[in-house]
Amino acid sequence: MKFADQLSDKHKQLEQMKSPKMKQSLPGLKAGGKTGKPMSRRDWEDIMGTRRDTYERRNGAVRRK
């Protein structure tokens, strides 16, 4: 008896959805989920949080540096 014979119908459907054919049929996505547009330096800085305001406490109040 093979392992695939013991799977339920739900599991078989999930395995079919994970197949490479299903991934290629999704519109707008390339392999690996990339959109094709490279990210700029500014985008990376926004993601990392280096372009956020910095705050500090002065006499109990929070103020921007």
C-alpha cells in the first residue's frame, strides 16, 4: 500500500495546489513571488526604519530630535 492511497480527499487537493503548475497559473506573480521591479535604496531604508523620526524625553515630554 502506498502512502498516497491513505490520504484523504482534502489532503490530495492541498498537494495539487502546491504543485508548480498551480503556482505558475497565478496572474501577476513570477517564480518566487517577485514582481520584477527592483527595490530602490529609499525603499530599503523605509523598510529598515532608518528614515523615521527619532524622539527623546525632555523634562517628561517626548520631543522630536
